[in-house]
Amino acid sequence: MVEKKMIIDGIECPFTDERNVLEVARKNGIDIPSLCYCENLSIYGGCRLCLVENEKGAMDAACSMKPKNGLVVNTHTRKVLESRRTTLQLLMSSHRADCLTCEESGRCKLQEYAHRYNVSEPRFEENTYARLPLDVSSPCITRDPSKCILCGLCVRMCAEVQNIGAIDFTKRGKRAVVAPGFGKMLLDTGCVGCGQCAAVCPTGAITINRQLPEMWKMLNDPNKRVVVQYAPSVRVGLAEEFGMPATEPVTGKLVTALRRLGVDVVYDTNLTADLTIMEESAEFLEKVKTGAKLPMFTSCCPGWIQHVEKAHPHLMPQVSTCGSPMEMFGALIRQQFKDEDVYSVAIMPCTAKKFEAQRPELEKDGKRLIDLVLTTDELAKLIKAAGIDFKNLPDSEPDSPLGDYTGAGVIFGVTGGVTEAVIRRVLDDASPDTLKTIAECGVRGLEGIKAFEVTAGDLKIKIAVANGLGNADKLIAKVESGEEYFDFIEVMACPKGCIGGGGQPPASNARKAERCEAIFKADEDCELKIPQQNPALGYVYDELLKGRAHELLHIHYPLHGHH
């Protein structure tokens, strides 16, 4: 590719295939402000904050301006700065500013730009923000229309990436608002609670449904035994929240922090990721043997499960009956502490897990398996509230006898990880050569859809992996039209898998790639590579499950779906 150059603020900026001037500038370390732009979504050009001035004095939006060889633009002339200030003043008059008590204070892009451009008060007396009630119908996310600045990021994320379209622009002119259609609440739409809208929202208009008061209450209750499990991806998101690179292993610090918060027992969900693989691969091989209808779809992702229920209910019989690793650990915790007053908490990279925990199917022997789900983001808030210096904590190990895990469990956090773990299990060979062959078979990488073939003995398995529900829908369409055939399909609702979950700190594609690298590094650091090597699984099957594995670890979702 021929490298071309343009001049921004007098600096020579090389570019190749960047979509616009905004991307060229950012790649070259020049931060042009923008509230409606996202590298993974279509270009909207609605906020007008990214205006730049060319040599002739004309202004244009950097997000929709094509880079040209020799093009000269300036990003902070007097004209540009005045325009930005006016735009911010207009936006501030249509946004309810209660920054002190806002969930997103300190992370809000509008707040950051108001500080940066020295806009201390709205220019217009009249506040025109939407006076609609809060939408708290979803257990996963909260919608506050009064803070919406109509940037459209959530609308495009929901429609373009997730192919759901639960929210859209409604009404016109001054009364325009982003909301579900026909006066509905989120819960009555196709929303699956994935939280990707909250991940791109630049203000506090869509946020994670944070449940910290419940957690504090239980941590301070002397009669409760608080047992916490944390998922594979939490370790890479948490590092970033405390200014460390994603690739720095923080699991030991995470365990120490939880104990300092007052948690009684700490477990790593990786153990039940191993357990899920044992159950899921057995179920898959059984389906192959009995000639059941394939492909079999994975079942660890609660956003995907809801999407099947709402958009593809006829596929439900082909979804694995395995509970998610969170569900399985919930079942083990109830067996391990049978007669105690246990409060079972799961820390997840995912907002949809909040919905999953409340499902009637996650009740066994008359008890909820999971009492509370907190996201990575909420855990970081807990740690900060307790004044814990996370970066300098000593390392400690999760509790035994449920503390062991293998590299196969760790990689669940990244798209293709569940599949790679299942292949390791089916091939039943942990030699470095076999592991290398598996890693290179096409299962790794952050593309939206991957398809490849694996041979196990005389069995040829055709596999596909999709991340993002729009990609899952494309794959399903190909399978149903007969254009493609697969035996096994892994789906994760969030783009790039759980590392990019709605409950993680928001991240660019480059940061997600780092998280992915960090997950594979954690796998490399594990001595054990395949779930059947996990010494804790013998204890789990013999002592805790005692012949009830299917009943406690599998979930049979109703075929008509939930509403």
C-alpha cells in the first residue's frame, strides 16, 4: 500500500487506508474531539465537534472528510475553537447536568470536552433536555433520556453490530429523543441486555445497572458468608481501570482485593469453564453419535440465549443444555456450603449476566444459584470506595478445593476460546505440538466470523465462531439457506467476545486486541492445558455432584422463550 501524507496543524501525517481525517489525526497523536464517532460504526457526522479548517478557511467535519495526499487542515484555529464552544453550549442546554451525582462523572465525554474548551455554563437559559422517566425495566442497563445528546452511537451499535434495533430516534425537532419505539420500555423490545449501547454512550444516558448498595450490605452482614467467583475476562479489564496494561497479570491482586473488601471465600470461574467443556464436549459427541440435528450452538453467553429466544426460537433445541460457567459455579457453591447462609456473587465482564442470574431456570433445590452479579466496572468502584491501593497489593491464591483451573478455562474470555477449549478436550492430547496445531487451525483472531475444520480420529468437525449478534444472524441465515453446513457453532453476543463485554471498561479495538493477547498469555502461564488434567474436577464430580451432574449443571430453557 502506498503511503500518502497530509498536513495537520503543520505536522506531516502519513496515512494508508484510514476512513477519514479524524482517524489519520488520532493515529498521529492529534486528538480531535468527537461525540458521535466510533471506529466500528457507520459515520453519522451529527455532533459537529470534529470540525477542522482547511487552507481556504472552509470548515468541515473530520469524521466525514476523506484524507487526500497533500491535504492541509488545522484543528484549533480561532474559528474552529469558537464553533466547538458554541456546539458544546448547545449540547449542554439539552443535557441534564447533575455531574456530582452522575454515574459517569469523570468518564463522561461531554464533561471532559466542556473542561477542555473552558465552557463553564450553558449559553442558553432554557434547558431543553428530555423530561421522560428513567427506564429501569431491564435488570442489565438503565436509560436516562434527560442525559441523551442524540449522538446516535447506541442506535447504530444496536442496529449495525447487534442487528437488534431495540432503540431508535423517535419524534422530531426539539422533541427528538432516542428510545424504544411506540412508548415501549427496553424489556419489551428485542433487547438482550448485552450493554454494548452503554459501552459506547459518551454521557450518562445509558449506564450499567449498578448494584453496589446490595453488595456493601452483604459484606457488612456478620451472618452472611459471602462467596465470590470472578470470570476469565475480569482480570484483563480490571488492570486497565487501575492504570496497568491489560497484559499485566492481576489475578493475585484481584483475590487479595476481594478478601480486603470482606469477602469470605474467593473462587475463579475458570474451574467451571473447565467443567463446562467436559459437559459440552460430551453432549456434542453424543449428538454426533445419535445423529441429532446439528449444528450444536454454545450456551455460555446469556445475551445470545436471549437472542435465540426472541429472534430464533426454533433453534432452541440445538443450543447446548450446559449451564454457563457462572451457573455451574453457582450450583457447586450451593453444594459446597449446603447448610450455611451463603450469599453467592459473580463478577462478570457482562451486563446480560444480571438477567441470567434472575432467570427461574437458575434455581435448583429451591435456591437461587447466584444472588448478585457485579460487572468488572462495579468491582473497580468497590475497590476504589474501600481506598484499596490495587496496584501495590500482594498476590494471593483463590480458595481450595475449588481453586484449580487449566489454560482451557482461561481462554473462554476471548471469541473462539470456548471452541478451542472444546477441541483440546476432544483431541485429548496436551502435547505442545497438538496445542500449536489447534491454535493455528483458524480458531484464533478477532474477526467477526471464522470458519474452519478439525479432524479428531475419523471424525471431521466443521466449526464456525461468531462474535456480535449481527454476525451470528448472518451465519444462521447461511446455514438455514443451505449455503453452509457446520457441526458446531460458538456465539458470543459481544464484539470480540467477553473481553469486550458491556460490563468491562470501554475499549478501542487496539485495547481489545491487547486484552486478547493477555488472555492467551495467561493460558501460556498455566501448567495444565486441557480440562481433563484439572485435579479439582474429580472432587467436583465425586463429592459435590454425586451423580446429579446433569440435573445441577444443565439448563433446559423453555422453547417459547421469556418475556
